Amino acid sequence: MAKLIYSAITSLDGYVADEEGDFDWAAPDDEVHAVVNDLERQVGTYLYGRRMYEVMVYWEAALTVADQPAVARDFAQIWQAADKIVYSSTLETVSSARTRIERDFDPEAVRQMKESTERDITVGGPDLAGQAMRAGLVDELHLFVTPVVVGGGTRALPNGVRMQLELLDERRFGSGVVHLHYRTPGS
């Protein structure tokens, strides 16, 4: 049975993007990126909302970009090898391989997906992750807390969701980023 994992790079005050929608401050250095890659190697399927998919589809062609660092090339290969499901009522077509569109987030379908696959599943983007958390589907959280305060924007974690978490691991990086790995009860 697969786990459903929510991973996010967040500011210290809990945002994945600032009030202008900017997240350049969240770009991981090579050390953090390598750890993200190792976590993503276990993933067989990515679940995205439209906006997160539009950000992540960059990785479909990233191997054609000159002078990519090794960690970026590695991530591109990991991302391209996984299946992707985009939940959107407005997206007409996808621009990456191994990708399909679902019009609505169906918690029961995701529950069945978790039960029928061996490789882990990630949910990307705070809105979709919030829906998965409300449905009790998220098994683990990986938060990469960046040493920056942005003062507002898109929250990494949803309002109105209460979860008791168990800390499984923490790691500090030279850049000041801290990785927090949590498990939800019953996972």
C-alpha cells in the first residue's frame, strides 16, 4: 500500500508563495535539492492542482536546458518517470507525458489508488493538499522551512484542519533550511 505524502518548501511564517505569488526565495540549493530528489525517487504518482502543475511542467523539458546542475537533471528524470494527475475544471490539455486530467478531486478514488499501488503518491500544492488532509488521506508531511519571513501569501497548510502529528525526523542544512518529517496518526 502506498503512502500519500504532502511536501512543501515554506517560509518560516508558513507560506509557499508571498502576496505577489513569488516563491523565488524557496529555490532549494544543491544540498536541499539532493534530499528532495531522494524523497521523490519513491514516488510513482504526483497529484497536482492546475496552478502547481503549471509550475512543475517546467521539468518536462528541463533536460534540454543548457548548464543544468546535476541535481536538477536528476529531478527532471525522476519527475518525468512518474505519472501525473492534474485536478482542474478549466485545464483543457496537458503538456507532459504520463499525465491525465481529472475534473474533480475524489477522495475515494485516491484512497483506492493508495491501496492498489506499491509506489508512494504525493499531493502537490496547498489547496489540493488541504482537500486531501480534510479527507484524512495524507499519511506524511515533509516541510522544508526556509529562513525567510514573507509576511503573507499562500499558506502551506490549510486553515480549518486540525491534525496531531508525530515527528519522525528533522535535518538542518548549511543554508539554514530545516526539513521536518511528520507522520499522521494511524499511518
